[in-house]
Amino acid sequence: MDRARNDRGPGPDAAEGLPAEGDGSDGVAALKRCPRCAEEIRGEATRCRYCQADVRTQSQGEFITTWVRGHSTLALSLVTFLFVVFQIYKAAGFEVNSTVELLRAGGLSTIVVGVLLVLLPIEMVLMSLAGSWWILAAAESVQGDAAGTRRRLDLDPRTAPALVLAALALLGFWTSPWPLWLLCLVVSGTAVWLAVRRAGAGTIGARRLRRVIVALAVGFGFLLLQRPTIWVPAEKLSLRDGDPVVAYVIDYEGGWATLLTPDHRLLRISTTRVADRELCAVEYLEARLFDRVLRLRPAQVIGAISSGSLPESLTPPCPKEQ
């Protein structure tokens, strides 16, 4: 057995002067395992000689970044939960009692789905910006071959982000206002063009695009937090013993209706007082022609150009209180 071991010759550790084992005592160098490939390397090494990973002791910020990347699903779920709770808190006028009542009456699952659907256009912008950043980062990992030929897009790490961006562009064609859709198309298209050219984040154009992505993400993230968000449609309730009430019906069971008014007041009235319910749209801004054009989706823009007229809203505006 010893002869067979000698015939094989020295291993990689012996070739590089590395001891096979040791803990640092008696002059023997201590070894540690690479956190990425699990191979043994010198204890004082700063980079793995097998996978070239950085094995230096991480700072607190680097540790958090690594944890988020390794637990992306948990981090995304936590961020979504906190975002929805903030929207409920904002809808309740930042009052704890009203927030608890909205959670009890509306149900958390219904609220989560409703909030995400109401804010879908802005969320799609943020997802497009994240996809653009993703494809630029993926382009960094693509190494050119010896001949300098260009690899096909569907054979490298840029495939997944490119497909995500294409799906978002297709979905936004029917769901997003055309200015937002056009903005996402320009940013994502530029990112794909730079990634296909193997620019990654190493060129001046790619670095500038990343700055633009960060600025847009901050702006739309702020807009996402500021936008009025109610997860149910507004309704005009005609009462048998009074004037109509415009409110969001949070709950309508057990003989009582839980209502949230546009000015964040929480009301409970008996369902026997309600004679009729009609869906309506609360207009926070004056509905001018220019605003109506900006709200059109790309599919509606094509229809308006072909027909020569703007499409009519399916939901009538809510009556304004006197």
C-alpha cells in the first residue's frame, strides 16, 4: 500500500508545500475549509486556490449580504410582509386600533393579494429594474473564449434574466400605463444590449446605467410608499335613512359592514341600512384629458389610435361629498 501511494506521486498539497493536516501547533500550518467548495486550504489564505473564492473574514455588511443571497425567499417574504403591514397602517391613518381592526375584518391573505395587485404597475417597474441589474451582473460572469467569439445568449448565465425581462415587458403591455412600460423597455433593452456585448458592469456605459437604475429604484420605491393603497374597490352605498356614503367595504358579514372612508375613518353600520351598493372610482386628482391619456396601457393606446377615440372607463367616478 505504501508503495502504491509512492507510485502515485505527491498530491496537490505536497506539490504546493501544504501539509495534509495540522492545527497550527508544532510548526504545522493550520488548515481551513473553503466555504464555497469545501476544499482544505491554508488557514492564513485569503483566496481559495481551487475555486478562487474570497475566504477572508467577512465584515458585518458582507455577512448580511451573503445571508440575504442565501435566503432570498425568506428575505423577500419578510420584505413583502413588512410592506403590506405598512400599507395597512397607512390606510388606517397610522392608528394602531384601526390597523388591528382592518386586519381582523379584512383577513391578511386577502389584504396581501389586494395590495400587491393594486400596486402591480409600480412593482413591475421595480422588477424590471432588478432584472436589468441582474443581467448586467450575469454578464460579468461570462468569460470570452480564446478566439474572442461571442457566445449565444441562450447558452450563458444571461438567459434567465433576459427571459424575465421579456416576460415583464409582455405582461406590462396589458397591465402598465404606457409611460412606465416605455421606461422599462428602454432601461431593460439597454441592459440586454450591454450584456450581449459582454459589457457587464465593467464599461462606462454599464456603470452609468447602474446609477440610473439605482436612482429610478429609489424614486419608484418612494412613490410605492406614498401612493394611496386600498386593497378593495371603492363603493357608493345608498342608505335607506340618509345620504349615500362613499367608502371601501372591508367586511360585509354578520349583519354589520366595516367601512373605510377615503379620509381614513373607520365606520361600522348595520347591513339593513344599505339599500344598494355600486362600484365607483375615487379620483384623487382632477380627471383631465392629459391624465386619462397617461393612464392608458400600451394595448389601449393601439386601440385608441386605430379607433380615433379614448376608451371609456368601466367604473364610474365616485360622487364627491358636498
